[in-house]
Amino acid sequence: MNFDSAPIAAIATAPGRGGIGVVRISGKNVAAIIDAVCATKGKSLQPRHATYLDFVHADGSVIDQGLAIHFKAPHSYTGEDVLELQGHGGPVVLQMLLARCLEAGAGIGLRLAQPGEFTHRAFLNDKLDLAQAEAVADLIEASTEAAARSASQSLSGAFSHAVQDLVDKITNLRMLVEATLDFPEEEIDFLEQSDARGQLTRIRAALQQVFRQAAQGALLREGLNIVLAGQPNVGKSSLLNALAGNDVAIVTPIAGTTRDKVIETIQIEGIPINIIDTAGIRTEAQASDEVERIGIERTWAAVQKADVIVHMLDAARGPTREDEEITARFPSGIPVIRIWNKIDLSGHKPSVDQLPDATHIYLSASELAGMDLLRNELLRLIGWQQTSESLYLARERHLVALKAAEEHLDIAAQHAAHDSEVSDPALDLFAEELRLAQDRLSSITGEFTPDDLLGVIFSRFCIGK
Ligand code: GDP
Ligand code: ZN
């Protein structure tokens, strides 16, 4: 990615039609665009005030009418001069408005923004740290309310503050250690007098706490991918409907009607659960036509990537030879939940049984009996713990950094252990591990983050963000 400092422009609202649509421009000299595109009748826009006016072509003909807002640097999203043109939310009229801005801005080097470039500039101008910038994308992509709440927490800086707090505490401890290193004759007493061990213990506990909040929050972001497999007519679509609470899949008594996979996202306690309803895994030999065969192939591809395989059987009929064939094809290493459905017909009671091959659950999808047993088992599998702590919608990268920092603190603790002889080198190593832990934590907020990683992070944003 090539980030220069030229002014940039993009449509900031989602593609498609909507009540309003926004073209956003950021950079130096946006006044030139205001003069050319906004019919201000000679007046300048009052910063951060909405002014209703015409957006015009070079010949004065009107493109649209709407609101123009000028945010002067540094009081803007990006920290640069920003101009927002809010017009009507049609794709054609917005494209016309954007094209007009680019034409009018040719003289000042205005160009189209790359994905995430507005937010990248906000980061470079210290409007947001890296964790907050990531939270912008996560808030936009949140698929449940709980995920959106956690993303909003991170965006407000709660996660960054928690991490910064750890960094500050480690910095304090480092200052103590390094001061002592300068006066070797005092080293022996250092660990005792400064309560360095006690400080380290408290920092480690605080770090573990942040990790728990981040790891739980990451579940809200990542969710769980479930493949729902089983013979036609065992009740897969009924189960999907029972979990989703509305009629998303077609329930029908005719075998093989679910032709392709249907992905439905439901939520359990705010965790997005992506369920792939399979094409009713019949063996290829049983497939009646090409379309069905392709459906079966796709299903098996999805099975390989699942977090959990839910294999559904008919409790009244018992396992069939086809069920054994399905089971034989499950990849090893992915946990399996075997659901025995239609217990209203078989006479079983709702129950859970942890067996070596799988967790067996007896339920009835159509009678809604035993559904909570399934929900709880899914939550247990991903390690969800109910908590009143606020959660941070962390990314994998954050968890890796927190873990690495924790490991460095563990090693530091060994160097400071009571039974180890506190000699020059041990105190040196203690200080070094603190420094490494601090670096890893700082990478979360982006203080020491290599440019190529920044490029990767921001390129995954949508255009206009
Ligand atoms: P799929 O082919 O596996 O998706 O199965 P469906 O969900 O389409 O269900 C097939 C038939 O079984 C439908 O007539 C459902 O109403 C019925 N069914 C599903 N679950 C139950 C259940 O728990 N008890 C009874 N008695 N019938 C069920
Ligand atoms: Zn079905």
C-alpha cells in the first residue's frame, strides 16, 4: 500500500440506496473543493456547522442539494481538514458528486481513498491508537449486540487504557531495576526493599485479568462455526429453526429438499453462531443429479473448517448404515455433538451424555425439548464463562501479544525468585524480560508496530472508512 499525504475522497456510506449518502474528503486545502463544489454564495462554511446548499458542476448546474460540513484540523476524524458532503443516498448521484469533487480537486492532487485510509490517517495523527482503529472496523462488522457493545468499549479506549495501565506499571518497575543496576553495591537489597517481587506479582495478576476479558471478548468477534450434518429428514432444518427462533430454513418432509448449504447466524448469549445446514449428506452414490452432487461436495469442504460438528440422528429410528458412513468421514480433531432428535417419538428424556466418541444429546427440535442442553454444550465447548466483567472485542493479534507479554513476566519472576541468587546477570535478565513484555504490550496500541502490519490491518477496512 502506498500512503502519501495527498488529500483523499471517498463515498463514506454503504453502497446501495439510502436516505442520505456521504462523500468524505480529508487533507490539506479542502477549501478549494468547497469553493468549487459548494454553492456557498461567497460565504465560507462555519467549521462543524451544517450548511444546506447546492452541490454544483463547474458550469453551475446542480448535482444535488444537501449539507456541507467543514471540520478544521485537528478537530476531525482524521485530524486533517475534513469536508463532508451529505447528499441523497443514491449510488448514481453519489458517484456524480464524488467524480465532481475529484475533478475540482485535481489541482490539489485529490485522489480516491484506499480502504481504511481515513482511519489510518486518524491513527497516524494520534486521533486513535491501533486497538481503537481496529475497533472501528469491528464495530462496523459486529454481528450481535454484545459484539457491538464490546467493540464500542474498545473504541472508547477501555481496552487501550487497560493495556496502557500495564505498560505504565512495568515502566515503573523497570525504572527501579535500572536505577539499581547503576549502583551495583545496592543490588542485593533491591528486590527486598522495593518490593519488586510484589509489584511483579500484581502486574501479572492484572495482565491475566485483561487477558481473560480479551479472550472472552474475542469469542464475540469470532463466534463459532457449526456444521449441521445428518441424514435427510432427521430434523436438521427444524433444529436450525428452533435455535434461530424464526423460519430461516425450509422444513419439509420430502428427503433431499435442502439442496445447498444454508448459512444462518444465530446468537447464544451474544456469541455469533454460524450454522451451516448441510445438503442432507447423502453419499455421492445416492445423489440423484449433478446439482445435488455439488451440494454434497461443498458440504464436505465446510465440514473440514468447522469448530464443531453437530451430527443429527433420529432417536426413534436409531443409527443407520448411512450414519456410520457420515461418521467415518468426519475429520479427526473436531469435536462432535451427536444429537438424537425426535425423542417425543422415541420416548427418551432430554439428556446429555459425555461419551468418548462425542457428546450425545437427546432432544426434540419440533417440540423444543432439551434445546438448552444443546445451547449450554455449545457455550461450554468454546470456553464461554458468564461474567459481569466488561469484555474487549479483542483480535487474535491482541491475544498473542498479551500471552507473549505474560510469558516474559513469568520468566522475569523466575529471575527474581527467592531461591535464585540475585547477582548482576540475574537482575540484568529480570530487566530485559520486563522490557520485552512491555514491547509486546505496546504493539497492541501500535506504539511499536511495523508498517507492513499496519498496511495489512488497514487494508481490510472498507473504502470510505
Ligand atoms: P432435515 O431434512 O434433516 O432438515 O429435516 P427437517 O427439519 O426438514 O424435518 C423433517 C421432518 O421431521 C419434518 O416433518 C419435521 O416436522 C419432523 N421433525 C423434526 N423434528 C422433529 C421432532 O423432534 N419430533 C417429531 N415428531 N418430528 C420432527
Ligand atoms: Zn433440511
